[in-house]
Amino acid sequence: AFWSNPSLNPLDVFLERKYKMARLNNRNTNAKSKVAIKATDSVVANHKGALGSIKTPKSELFLLGVSSFNEDKFYETVCETNKRIAVLTDAVLKEADGPTWLYDFVKYLRSTANMRTISIVIALETASNMLKAGIPGGRQIVGVALQRADEPGEALAYWHSRFGRNIPSPVKRGIADAAVRLYGEYSLYKYDSSRKAYRFADVIQLTHPNPKDSSQSEVFKAALDRRYGNSPDIGSLRSSVSGVELRNMAENGKLTDFMRETGMTWEAVSGKIVGGMDAVVWEQIIPTLGYMALLRNLRNFSDAGVSRGVIDEISARISDPKNVANSKQLPFRFWSAYEANKDNDNYSLALSRAFDASVSNIPKLPGNTLILVDMSGSMFWTHSQHSNLSYADTAALFGATLALRSDKATLVTFGTTNEEHPFSKRESAFRLTSKIKYSMGGTDINSAINRRLSGHDRVVLLTDEQYNSGLETDGKTPFYIWNLAGYRIGSNHDDNIFYGGGLNDSAFAFISQVEAARDHDWPWA
């Protein structure tokens, strides 16, 4: 190699051959790469009293946004989280590109990362700070956060609870823009529920959207009539159909067409139909269901005893890669459905295939990877009060998937102690996840590193970063850390530590970018 390229140092050639330094060239590669998520030199105590670093405002807000469902967490209440968002958005707005960055972030968070409620919170906190600072753009950032017909009402509810009854013009117009874009016959029937504090009519009265055509004007009038007890039947809206009529339609094979014509949802049918949700009813409803509704109701289909042909149809729909991509479901949604149906062979294989399709963007890691999965007590806090899915589920699922997709991997769970988990590349991610997920007490990360790190090309750490002591690396092996809870204080600042975040498969792509000596920008850039 030296004689064919005189610019090479013979000693470098020798070392490269002897120690195979060319495989990843980690230290040089890392030195050349710039990453978006950064820690500062400010060191304070984390929730367990150990020292850790504060991240930059953009980095902290990004990790919070991509991991939070706007509910209480183990170490932080939702009120504390929202106050932190207010401080962070104010800090980001003071940066030269702050307003543009926040708009792009909220758009990405809602449309690509598929994080609903937290997108609305960040958008409204940003709009409030924009108003205080005299910065334009509040209307646009509110509007881009609202992508489903129930969200204008949710935005109003948050604004009133946080800032009072007065709604500034930019916020009002952003919500009104969304109402015009989202309100129609189907959305009225599906989302305008008396269980909501802020209904379509409240949004219409408080923000004054101008209907785009006569059809939407009819929908607006119907929303007002429904809200104030006037006749709900207007045009083709048929919400007054009786439970007996629904049963007759199901028995006569006409329920499917009726639901498609009127936009009546399965929830509405379930609440009214005489005789309950038996196989006859479900088999009429299933053709009208969207992807998420299929996942949610697999257990109901089994309990009702739908036919073999319908089961095969459902399995084909949920495992089809195109349907998976179009559904925009986060990968852990498939694990949640699998957990609820793992004793049902009719659906477990289809869900496993759907998950495999959903993680197609997770990179295949070359070389030897140490994967550390945090199974401490705080990781078993659930993402949402509406789900049993915990941070431990997410960590174990992504850890198992990365292990199966690596050339060579050491898979370790840690808490007070640590344990290595041998595995076969033929295992499914779901089966491996089930084997490694169990509580291990405290969070002794350094014992896991000292005992398990040996000649690895990289370390991937899936955690909430709340360790018993400050993170101690070897100073040379790249550490890729996923903060799955979005807490303020993270790991120590070090040149070989790289932060990632997000609950979707594409979040892990930045490992390959860093190791290819490419700068890793924000995912929407």
C-alpha cells in the first residue's frame, strides 16, 4: 500500500493491517462529525443526585418532544414538563434561526414523528412567547401542529387552561385555519363527541373560521345544532339512527355501506347497536376500519369469533408493508398489540411481520456493537395512562432489534446488576424482547460498562439517563445514547458521546451518518 501511494506512512499501514483500524476508524471519524444534539459544559445533579450535563436548549427541547406524550413521568409531572417547554421555547426564540427552527420542529414532530399532544403544547407555548417578544409567525406554527379534526378543540382547551380565556389573534387564526382544513361530515361524526369539553361548535364560535364552501357551511351549522340540542339531522348526517335499525342493517348485510355513506364510526355503532358487538356486526364493520382501529380491536375480533376468512384478511392487511408505511404507526404500537394478542397465533405472526416492516430504516451495524438496555425501576413508568407500554418496553424492543440487525452484538440489560443475553439471529424481535424485559432495580451504568465493554466498535445505550453515578466512558469508543424520557439532565459531556432521540425507526440512522464522517443535522433538514 505504501509503494502504490507514497503519501501513506508505512507505520500507519502496518498498524492498520495488524489492528484492523480501517474498519470504522472511530476516533478520526467522530472528530470530523458534527451532530445536532449537543451537551454543554454545565454540570448539575440529575434526579438521582449524580452529576450530568445540561444540553443546549434546542437539544433538550428536541429530546423532550420526540419522547413525551405530555403526561406525568417517573421523575417529572406534566406541569413541570410544560413549564420547561415554556422556558426552552423562549430560549430558542432568542437564537437567530429560532423561529424557523421551532416551526420546522413542530411540523416534523406532528407530521413525521407522529407525536400529537406534545406538538400542540410546544406550538402554543412558542406562540405565547412569540407574542411577548413581538415575533410574527404564531398563526403558522399553531396551524401546522393541528392535523386531526379533534385537535383544534384540544388546542383551545390547553390555551384556556394555561393562559386564560383571552385568545390572541395569531392563535385564534391558527386554530381557525385548522378547522377549515379539517372539519367535514365524516370528522364531525367521528370526533365531535359530547365527552369533549371543547366541541366543534366551541371552536367555531370562539375562532370564527370562514367555511370554504356551502357543504362545509352545512357541517358548521350541524355542529352548532348538535351542541345546542337542535336537530342533528341535516343533509346526509344520520346520527339519529336507532340501535334496532343498526342491528337490522347488520343482519341484512347493509351496515358496511351505511357506515361508509354516513361516516358512522365503529365506536358509535358499538355504543348503540342492539345485541352487542358479535361476529355478525364485526364482520360488517371490519371493511370500514382504518389501520389503527384494526390493531386496537384484534382481541375484540377473537372474542367475537369472526370467521377464518376474515381473520386471514385482517392478518394480510396488518402485515402488508405498504399498509404499515401508510399507517404511520410508531414501531412500539405493534409490540403493544402483540402483547395483547401474543397467545393468539392468528395475529402474532402478522404483527411480528408488521413490526419488521416498520423498522426497515434501522441501520445494519457493521463490526461489534455493545447494546446496553436500561431496565432500572424508573424505566417501567408507562408512556401514557392510556397504555401499558413502558420506557422499558421501548428500550428492550429497540435494543433487541439493533442486536438482530448488527454484524455482531453483545446484548446487555442493566440495573443494580447487569446481565448478558445470548441470542440467535433467527429469533424474532418480539421473542427476544420478551426474554430481556424485567426490572433490575437501580441504575449502575458504570459497572455494566466496566464489565461488558471489551473491543467493541461502538456502544448503543437505551436509557432515561438517570444513573446512580456520572457516566464513565473509556474516552475513545463511540457511545450513542438514546434518552427515552426527555429529562433535562443527561450523561456527562464527552467528545465520544453522541445523543439520539425519537421513538421511530429512522431516529437510529444518524449512527451511520456519524461513522461515515458526515455531519448529522436535525432530521427535517
